[in-house]
Amino acid sequence: MKIMVGGTFSPLHDGHKKLLSRSFELAGDDGHVIIGLSTDQFAGDKNHPIAPYEKRKEILTTFIQDSGYSATWNVIPLEDRYGATLDTDFDALVVSEETFPVSLEINRLRKERGRKKVDIHQITCVLADDGRWISSTRIYRGEIDDHGRVIR
Amino acid sequence: MKIMVGGTFSPLHDGHKKLLSRSFELAGDDGHVIIGLSTDQFAGDKNHPIAPYEKRKEILTTFIQDSGYSATWNVIPLEDRYGATLDTDFDALVVSEETFPVSLEINRLRKERGRKKVDIHQITCVLADDGRWISSTRIYRGEIDDHGRVIR
């Protein structure tokens, strides 16, 4: 299958890794994964500092290469919440609980444009040891590390 | 992965086949799929006649066996919209656009019970040749066949 997934991935934490791994599993050995990576401008809306695009792309690339998936993949710049999802032919979108509402908007907008709706795979956010979501903001604040371990 | 999916599957049309195939693909070679099959009593709420449970189970079994998936699987009776999803440990629920709202309820109820929420995979309904969803009701009414071909 042809899968699309997106994010800022800074820092690349266990929640992001689940999102990416699941995208490759869903794609299957012969599939393709398109990863929309937030541009620095789009990521600028976040409430914590973000590594530059090329640095984030490098870390993402290393993680994917080390994971050893067979599917092909490419990274494209994500300039807004929809990115290329409205005008690309693909099978399924992989999202987190946080970004699930955007996937419904994407299907509504695709339909308006006369495009086929896509399947949606929503992963449950990975929980930190304290039972709350792992998020980049929490890691930035020093509450948890990138595996969700509480920092005391 | 351990996957749960449910339905009445009468008649078994291309939309159901997509739901089942996707469940096995997601489960992977070493995974397990639990298929909740509506009991005759629960299915009795449908607005069209339904084949008896054992007959539906037989057709379902034949389809799965013929598909040649490696994952293990079993069929259990589905007595209400939640079935065993609230009290079973599993990874992901596969639903259609129609039943997606139930998956959100399931995660809410699981959380209330202190259980881990599950990932949700929502497939887009298969469209008939006339661009509307394939559904058992439409097949029963004689509008389309089980592959979504319009009957004139």
C-alpha cells in the first residue's frame, strides 16, 4: 500500500517511532511511505524550540534506515496541516489521536475535490511512565525523556 | 499484532472482504485476528433478512481459508455493538466508516475500565459502480450485487 504520514518529529520520541514503524508495517514489503516533515516555518507554531529541517530529516532518515523496512519511502516538506494529502493518490493515512481530526478534514476536502477518500489508521499515543502522553512539549519541559521515563 | 474486527457479514460483499483482508494484513504473519460475528439475535435489528449464524460463519471461514493468510484467527459471537472488545487485550480494531463512532466509544469505555486504548484502523467503504457505498441493505433491495455492480 501507499501510505502517508506527517509530523515535526523533534525530538524523535517513542510516539513518533510507533507512528513511523506502523506506517512501514502497513505499507508492507512492496509498499511506499511518504513522510511529510514540517518545514521550519510551519513548525514555528510549536510552543517549544525545533531543530532545523535538515537536522530533523537526518535523524528521521537514520531511524528509518536502522529499522530495516523493505518498503520504499521519501520525505517531503509539510507546509501546512494537509501537505500533499489532498492532491496525491494513496491508500491510507497514519495519524495519532491528536491529529485524527485533521484526517477527517482531509477526507472531506478530498471528496470535495472529487478524489477518493483514504483509509485512516489512528495509533493510540504512547504513554509515558506517568500514564500521560509522550509529547515533544513534555520532553522540552524536562518532565520526561524521549522514551517517556519521568525525570525526577 | 492482535486484531479485532466485527460484523454480520450477510451477504459477504466486497466491503466485508476489504475489512477482513485488511485485518489479516495488519495482524501480520505472526498475528492473530478475532472476528466477532453478530449473533442471530443481535443481527435481528437489521432491516433485511440475515442468514443463520452457522451459515454466515461457514461462508466467512471459507473466504478466510481461501485467502491464504498466515495469521491465526477465531470467530466469536458478537452479542452487542461492543462484543468482547472491552475486556480483551488486543492491539488494534478494524472498522468501517459506518462503525467508526463505535470504536471511539470502545476506547472511552476501555479507559473507564482501566484498560489500554487500542489503535483504530478505519477503512473507507468500498464504493459500488454508482459511487455509493456497497451495503448489505442495498444488495438485499436488488440495487447492486455483492461486488457493487448496479443491477438494471
